Amino acid sequence: MVLSADVASPPWSWNLLADFQQMWAYPFMVNAFRAGAIVAVVAAAVGWFVVLRRQTFAAHTVSAVAFPGAAGAVLLGFGAVYGYFTLCVAAALVIAAARGDGEGAESALTGTVQAFLLACGFLFVALYKGLLEGPQTILFGTFLGITTTQVTVLLCAGAAVLAVLALIGRPLLFASVDPRVAAARGVPVRALSTAFLVLLGAATAEASQITGTLLVFALMVIPAATARTITARPGISLLLAVLFSFTATWAGLIAAYYAPYPLGFFVTSFAFSGYVLALGLRALHGALPGRGVAA
């Protein structure tokens, strides 16, 4: 079965059990759900710290350079996954190096590197003479063709990211909330910042393979922003971010299976809908007599 814009998508029968049995009868869909689960958890965990640390511009840059990384790898005859990880982590290290020169220098260098690498990405696409679906997949993501080997790579990389994040989580939280006090108490703020940016690069490279490079930023930020809209309690909001990311990813996979449109669009749309709903509920809660904004 081929799922594309030129072929009719399978019908939704409203028999949920039968629909899921049919969908999961295909190995590529099983792999897609496995990969989606891994990506959702890792992206949400890292994204929660991105929102807390107000580093969304850095996250946007790292996600943007995943595009030239993947395009360049494909042009050179390598798998896109190698380009994702190489350039995402490299961009994270460049941003980390710029942080020592002040916030203004970091923003200027980050924007400059982003613009140059995006231009390189479009050059690589122009030089690439393969099928049109190649660049489209890099930009917007797909669940087609995800192999068991790729799932294993995602699992290993995701486990490594989460293990390091768990190891540095408490001091990173302290350094994110009040970096000056943390530094005064001997917390290695600079080293933690560099380590976190490397984790951000690895998580972005992971998520790009599902959502595409243009929309990975949404999966990284929207679920975390939604969770922090609901509650400011670190533990609860982190768990909510993971739940929202997981739900948006799996719902997007189901929708993309039954509709001939890019997976990244559905994942982003579900995540954004959750954010809008959270904002609405928060506004409603604040408008009730004698009630304040949810903590």
C-alpha cells in the first residue's frame, strides 16, 4: 500500500479496534509509532528546559540547521540521519561557544550561522537530482520508510539524552531559574549550559526525522509551553509536557495514515490546538469570581 497525495488514503471505518489492527498490521506503522514515542518523550523533556531557560531562539536555530545537515548528507550519498546529528550538535556547540561573549554576541552569531546554513541547505537541494519527495521529507517529515534499525538508533540516542538530562537535571534547573545565585554557590553554570545545548542538538536531530526540520521546533516548544501554561510546578509541568507531546505525535501519526498530507502538519496542529485550549482554560479560570490564574 502506498500512502501519497496521488493515492486514496485508507477509509476510517469508525470501528476503532479494526482500524488500529489494520494500521498496526504494517511494519512501517509499528516502527513509526515506536519512533514517535521515543521522539515525543525526548523532545518534551529537552523542550521543557528550553522554555524554562528562554532559549527558544537557540532551539529554532538548531532545528533550522537540521535541514542543510540532512540535505548535505543525502547529496553526499549518506543517510540523512548522519547529517541531522552532525550539524545539529555542531550548531549547538557554536551557540554554546558564543554564550561566553554575551547575549548580544550570541544572538548575532546564531542568526548569522542560521542564515548561512539555510542558504547552503537550499543549494544542496538544488544540486540534489533525486525525487522531489527527498527534500519534502526532510522539510516536513514522514512516517514512511522508518526501519527497525532507525528505531534502534533513536532509542539509543534518546536513552543517552535522557540519562544525561537526568544526571544534570537538578543543577540545570537551579542554573536555569537563577544563574547568578547558582554560580555563586559553585554550580558550573557554563558547563551545564554547554551540555544542555548539546542535548538540544541531539534531541532536535531525533525529532527532525519524524516532524521534518521545519516543524521540529513546534514539537520541541509547544507541549512544554502548554504544560507551563497550566502549572508552574516543575515536576507536574514536565510530566504534562511529555504527555502532550506523546499525544500530539501519536494523534498526528493516526491522522497522517488516513489523510494524504505531511505528518509534521498534523503533529504541529494537534500540539497547537492543545496550547490554544490551555490558554482558553487559563483565561476562563482567571475570569471566574474569586479565582486567580492557575499555578
